[in-house]
Amino acid sequence: MATIESLMSRTRKVGDCLEFTGYICKAGYGLVWHNGKNRLAHRVSFDLHHGTITDGRDVMHSCDNRKCLNPKHLNLGTRLENMQDMIAKRRDKHPCGLHSGMSKITPEIAIEIRRRYTPYSRTDSSCALGREFGISQAAVWAIITGKTWADCS
């Protein structure tokens, strides 16, 4: 069973974080043997420092460092709160806009498409704009309706 001392002896200080130096799983979290099975090190750290984790709760990192075991950086939240935090901090696996490797346009082009779009126009319809900028009509429509490039003004 892990103790606070045994857990903290396997950390190194990196900035304000206490990074776990033991085994790190594919997802980037530390694993420790605790109560008869492998457990996520940050959850064990929270449990040892703050008390039992209630069912269905996530242990969230305020520092966004998956290896961090610093009890000051760990707090409880629901799965929804954890996912909302991840998306707000742009740590989700679905990059958008210029951060996407598949992006064919720039924010300036998205702004230009929104500015110029005119329904049923020969030169500024969604189909015509798609041809001009080398993207599909559906992509132009997604820009116009704000489904993509929504953060462009």
C-alpha cells in the first residue's frame, strides 16, 4: 500500500509541480500499487492527502500536468467539469482552425467568406466561394453558419 512518504519519494520538483518518476502509462499518468491493485498515482495522492474520492468523481489537475501529484494542484470534479476544463484549455484531441493539420484556409479567408457570402449569387454563393478558395460547398456553409472557424470575427 502506498503512503504519502513512499509516493512523494518518487517525485521530482518541476516548477510548482511534483512530477511522478515511477511508471507512466500510455495516457501519461503515473501508476502505483495501492490497496492490492495498480491505481492512477494522482488519484492515490488526492486520496492520501484529502480523503476518499466519492464515486463517479474525477481528480482534476489545475496545472494540466498528468504526472503531477502535488495535492495543491488536485481537486475533485464531475466528468462533465473535467471535459469542459479540457476543452476550454484546448487540450482536447480535436484541434480546429489553424491548429488542425487538415486546415485548407486561414482565419482571414474565413472572414472573407462570411463577408462576401450572398445566396444565389453567381460569384459569391457558397458553391462559387468554395471553388474560388479550393474547399467544398459544405465547408463554406459550415464557415457561414459558424460550425467551423467560429472564433473568427
